Amino acid sequence: MPRPLLLALLLLPCASLAATESTTLEVSLTIQESCRIDRRGQEREPPVVNCALDSPYRVQANDPKRAPSSTRRLAPARWEITF
């Protein structure tokens, strides 16, 4: 029997075992996004959001009943943008 054929027959069982084994692989992904938020002339209209990678976002009216977070009486923002 030629040597290459004998070698192939010896390695065949090893190749079939390697195909059935599995392992765990941890992967992380970081996507860096850049968004520009332009305020409209009138506060009653929502701001314009432009993201470089078209990331999803939501613009909604802010809750006017929310208590201010500081001791000063600042007007709350009218719009809330969530990415």
C-alpha cells in the first residue's frame, strides 16, 4: 500500500472527530455612532436628529409634570430623545 494512502486512512478518523467537537467563544461588538441634534425654530416642533450610521432613536414629548432635578426653577426640556 502506498504511504500517502496509508497516511490518509490513519488521519480520516481524526478528521471526523474534530468536526463533532465544539467550544464556546465570547465576542463583543462596539459600534461608535455620531448623532447631531438640531433644535427647530419653534419648541413645539420636535428636534431633527441625524445619525451617521442611521441608529434607531425615538423622539417624544417630555412629561411636563416631572419634578425638576435641581433646586433652581428651570424650564423642563420639551423633547426627550432616546437612543
